[in-house]
Amino acid sequence: MEEAAYQQTSRGVVIHTNGGLVRGSKRSPYIKWLMGWKDAGRWTGPATVRDAWANAWKDGKPSGCSWYAYGYLMGREQSRGYQLAENEFRQEGFLPW
């Protein structure tokens, strides 16, 4: 059975990432954002998460959007951008597969 992405505890939230466990308050914008990022199925390595969060915080979330939804949307957009770049490289012959 696959391990849960995150767990609610009496002291907050524990999120299982590729970089280890992240603990925080369920009211924290970062924790809410990371839960959305994780639920979108994105890579959770420390450098990736740090850079994506820095962009999210710098740009600010759209009005009327929760931090969870913003993390989820950013994760989905990153996935789509990766697919587009991969397809372009494949068409130009840079990828052999």
C-alpha cells in the first residue's frame, strides 16, 4: 500500500516529500501550497519545492484562489510545460525515444 501524501496530526500536518518529512501548521500558506503541489503529483525534491515556492510567494496567489488550489494549479502547469518541451525536443530530433 502506498504511503499517504500527508497526515493531519494534533500538532499540525506532516507531509511526506522526496526530501523527507515536512511538518507545519495546517494554517500555514506554505503547508497548504505544498499539499496542493503534492496532490497534483509533482516532484517534491528539496530544490524543486524551494524554487517553486519562492516563485509562488514572489508572484502572490491570484485573488480568490486558496494556497492549496494555487499549489495544485502550479503543479499541473509544470507538468504541462514539461510535456510540451519534451514533445518539441522529440520533434526536433534531440530525444531518441
